[in-house]
Amino acid sequence: MKVVSWRQVPHHWRLYLLVLPALGLILTFAYFPAASAVYHAFFRWDGDDIAEYIGLRNFANALTDEVLGRSFHLVLILIVANFLKMIPSIVTAVVIHRLASDRARYLYRVAFVIPMIIPEMVWLLIWKYFYDPTVGVLNTFLNATGLMGVLQALDSPATGLPALASALAPVRDASAGAVFGGVGGLALAAAALWALRAPGAEGGRGRVGLGVRAAAALVLGVAVIGYWPGQAEWVAGAATGAGRALRTAGALVTSRGAVVMAVLCGAALAVRRRRRGPEALKWAAAALAAVAAFFLVTTMLWPAATQAFAYGAPAWLGQSELLIPALVFWGFPWVGVISVLLYLAGLGNIEQDVYDAAEIDGCGWFRKFWNIELPLILTQVRLNLVLMIIGTLQGWGLIFILLGDTGGPKGAGMVPGLYMFRKAFTDMEAGYACAIGLLLFLLTLGLTMINNRYVRVQK
């Protein structure tokens, strides 16, 4: 690529003139609205004329907003569910790639492209009809196959999953709850151990070591500000609500769970310096993640009986206890068109010599997938993972079509994007909506950076 100096720019002015229309459109319809949202996040603004500078009060209110907190809890569940939904697309792509007939592979590619011509809105309306309690396909299928009776048995408060949750809840509270503050803290500890196994995490001069020290300084600073009497408002300046937010953050940082996390991370950094330390941290992180997943499935997914299956017509979108399972089940069998095509493109780059060598070594179908095909399409998997996280965090169209701007009964289906929409256009709190949007942007940026740092693809 040739680098053009500023002295050469006047000689290429015609080329730059051709770029100006596209650049002007991007600045007008992309960057200007984003800059306006950042600006108005510090104002009490109704979207029209009322504008009053309030500093960080919108962000302070967001940190203490219970509805927004529950929406982030739901979006975390959806991210985990969508991560697992990536598996059927990978399996489908591998199966199509292994077809012996080139014509069959071509026909399957065409079959996956055809659904792309159907508008997404049509798909959403079809799924809304799919969940209808009286004539919907889901309830009809469950009643015809007898699975409705199985769900009713699982919902029994005496012998079903709620009974198992009641029996294991004390164990969860005495172990994960007492030490890590809950299942979420246990999962965070697993993620921390997995991150600290990376090269450079021992606190050296590298970027990871710098990040570790910066994170520790930030935690200490928030804790000091939060517990420094009378100084939080001075630090926050004109933001009257920021002092309360900083004190709340300080209380969280110095809580028992955070202390345990600090001790655990310190021990992990010490183990990291040993020769087999990274391997030990990997297995420790996997063990903690397995325990967190066990408690999540057994004690939190179905904690109480719903009595929704007794009459054979559960209202999947009309009962708060069934909303999250309905949102997770959406899109079954979870084979994404774009994902399958991306994986097929990656699989098509694998040379036949690799498969021939695997045949000579006696590799079966699973070893071919695990040791050859999956590692060689990790670039596509990583791309889909980033797009999935961004789409899940920012997406709200599905829930808006299915449940409206209230998020369904008791707001059980509220996600951050839908809550931002409701605040902006229903409650006329556009400034607060801009603050939520900015927080979403920062969270998305942080998760993307973590993915780029730790989800590595070895060529």
C-alpha cells in the first residue's frame, strides 16, 4: 500500500472529491447521532427541547436501576444460550462438507441461501404464532407426543426439578454463596483464573501485566473514594448522584466476594510463575465453571413450580416463569444460515492431503472433527462469537415483536436495548436512554477486546 504525504494530496484532489459524498453521509447519519448521544447522556433531555446539564446523574441512576440490572441478567443468560446455539451450525457445516457428492453439497448450500430472502419480521411473526397457547405449533406438538406430561412431571413441587432446587439451594448458599457471593461470583472466579493463565498475566511489563496493575489500581481507587467520607461529591464535581454510585461501587469492591476474588487472583498469579502453573489454572477454572453450571441448572433454572402445564396449554409468552425458556428456545434447531456458510467457506480451504494423512493415521470421524476441522475454522468461530455477543447485547427487536415495550408479564423479558427504547420513546427520558446506550457501547467494546485478547487462533 502506497503512503501519500500531505504534499501529494493536492495532486490527488479528484480522488478525494469522489470520497466526499460517502464520507459526508457517514458523518451525518452515523457519527453525528453517536456524538449527539454521548453529549446528551449528561443532560436531562426529553428528546425535544428540555435540556438541563446534570453531569453523571444519568449514569448514577443507571447503576442503581433495578429494572436495568435485571435486563443485564437476562442478556447474560441469552449470551450463554446463544453461545451453545453455535454448536448446531458447526455440526451442520461439517456434515455438509463431508458429503461425497459435489452436487449434493451445492444443493445444500442453495437450500441454506433460499431462506435469506424471507424478511426477518416475517420470521418473528411466525414464532409469535408458534408460541400461541391454543393453536400454536409448540403446544400441539407437546400434547401429541406426550411431552406435555413429562413437563408437568418435571414441574411437580414434590418430585420434579423444583424439589431438587429446594434440596440443593442450601448447599449452594453454603458453598458458592458464602465464599463467592453466589453462582455469578463463582463463574467470575472461573473466568478470572482462565484469563490469568495467559502469557504475561503474572504482572510483567507486557500489556496484560499493565492491565492487571491498572485494574487493581482502579479497584483500590473506587474503594477509597466510596468509603472516604465527604469526598465523593468533591471528586464527582457537579454530579449529585455520582457520590452515591461511587459509594455503592466501593461497597461492592470491598465486599466479601471481592476480597475472596482478590486473594484467589493473587494465588493464581503466584501459581502462574511455576512451570505447570498455566495448566493447573486451566483445570481449576474448568472445575469452577463446571460447579457454577451445575448450580445454575439445578437450582436457578427451575426453582419453583409454575403449574403452567396442568391443562396442556401453557402461555409461553403470557407467564413470566416461561418467558426465558421461550426466548432461549427461539430459532430451533438453531442452525444459522450465515454461520453455516461461513463455516463451509473455512472447511473448503482444508487440503485433501490433510484428510489423507488422517486416514493413514487411523483417525475416526470425531478425531477428524476435533483435531483437524474445528481448529482450522476457529477464525470463523471467533468472528461469529464477536457478532453474536454484539447482536445479543444490542438486540431487542425479537422481544419487542413478541412482548411489546413492557418486556412481557412482570417485565421478565426486558433487555437493555428494549429498556433504552422504552425510556426514550415511551417515558420521554431520552437523556437517560443515551446514558444506557453509552454503557452498552462500553460493555460491548470491553467484551470484544476480551474476546480478541483471549480467544486466540493458532495458525
